[in-house]
Amino acid sequence: MPAVRVSLGRSGRTFRVDAGASLLDAAIAAGVRLAHGCRRGNCGACRARLLRGEVDYPDGPPLGLGPQDAADGLILMCRARASGDLELDVDEVRHPDEVTVQRLPCRIARIEHLGRDLAALYLRLPPVADFAFLPGQYLDVLLPQGRRRSFSIACPPHDARLIELHVRRVAGGAFTESLFAADPTGRLLTIEGPRGSFRYHPPDVGPAPDAAPLLLVAGGTGYAPIQAILRHVVERGARREVRLYAGARGAADLYADARIREIARRTPQLRYVPVLSEPEADWTGRRGFVHDAVLADHASLAELDVYACGPPAMIEAVRRTFPMRGVDPDRLYFESFE
């Protein structure tokens, strides 16, 4: 099928989509800034309303699009393929603090093993590189044959001499297996970023918004962007109360526990609550799902800014239940991790 044209109803902008490309990838390649997150069809961040034309999903209906969403004419741009020319109703992202996507070489400065099949990878950029990003965003590691792997940036912008990524070993994964098979220090990589609309939104100027509590909810390696946001807030001197709930299956999976406790030790306004869904017999902390622990502790979420990142099931539960406790949808930010 030849390339088709997509027009954006609000701005009148257009871009072309080559055969087999997703709408989101084509938009990004054309310089159109759109909200997106996981790029796997789970988080729902890249929803758009189809005004004209048809799309299909070669890999099946995405998890982040419910039957009612589809009935209302919504699509997920990260998984949708165009069957012909389209017209979409979608918001373009325009922030005064937007950053520029760059493609840069880097070297692995060191690797720090954090737990079973999990490591922190530290990347050193060229001295002349000015890699600007916002807390919560991610980057892509570019691989041969046009493949790429996405990782959230786990360090805050003010401490980015080395770019920190949290990498989980995936059985059979060509990239991650090679990192764990031998010491990768000195290996040359190419990265592209920053990407993603999941980012920290500073409160408006003034004592009241600055005092509004910040609720951070992390599941598994979804802690990586949460760590960037946490460190950005507490190390830049914000007066906000911060409540961090970190969920994992067992104690060994709570890989950042020691790090978080050290931050909490020197940060009086930080409350840290670890939660295990499949705890060992000697675990004396909270048990169950991390979002349930949040709900058990909060009769109302109305006054909180909420940032959640974790597996699709956790994010779906947060999106479904937190609004029932009064969270403002405009103050609920989330990203889904596989």
C-alpha cells in the first residue's frame, strides 16, 4: 500500500504514513509532538479520535483500548495502522520547556547489579553533548536492523553526568542478555531521546500549590522514572510532602529499597511505603497490591498530584480506582511498563 496522508483536525497539520508504520511513529518522524507512553498499546496515553478513515491493528486489539473507547471512535496511535487517508482529533503537545530529541553516541561507564536479573546501567555522553531531558522521560537504545529498546531515565537532569537506566534481563533478549553475560563497560551505544510525555509537572508559583502533597506509585522497574522525579523534587529543595509507594512481588524484587531508605533518612517530608504482593513468610511490611495500599491509606486523593508507573495491570487499576477517590484527572500522570 502506498503512503497515506493523516491530517490533524485541530491544527490542520498533515504527515505521511508509510506502509506498515504505526501512526505514532510516523507522527514523531514528521516532527509532530503527541502524548505517548509505553508504545505497546497498554497505557492509553496516545489516544486519538478518528474523524475520517479506517485503521486496523495487525497485532490484535490493544489492551489500553476498551470496547467502549472503540465504540466512541477512539484509537491508539502506537498500534494503529492506516487503511487509507485519515483525519484525527488529537492534542499536540506544546510545553514551554520542551526539549529536542537527539541521536547521540555514548559509552557504558559502568554497570551496577541491583538484584536478580536487574542492573543499573550508567552511560557517558560525549563531553560536548548537551542532552536535555525532563524528569520522567525515557530514551531509546538503537540496535542493528532498525530495532530499538526503550528505557526510562532514572537520574534527574541536575545529576546527569552519567545517564542512569534500570535494565531487567529478558530471557533471549539480544540486548539485555549481552549486558549480563560479560562486563559491558566501555561498550559503545547509540541513544535517541528524550522521548515520552510522562514527566514531572512543577506546581504553579506560590506557597499553596508547592505545599500540595505529591503521591508517587511505582511497580517493579517502573521505579526508574519515579526515582528521577523523586530526586528532582527533594534535591532541588521543594517544600512538597512526598508519599512514595513501591510495589514488588517479593523482597528480592524491591531492588531500590536501600536507595529509597537512604533518601528518606535525609528527607523528613518523604514517607516511604514498600508493598509486596507475594511476600516471604518473614516479611513484616505491607502486603497486597500497591494501589490497594494507597487506597487503604487515603480516604480522599483529591488534593494530591499523582504519578504512577508500573505494569499494565497496575496502571489500569490506578486509572480505574483513583478517580473514585477524588483524584483530579488533570493531576493524574501515568506510564505503563511491560
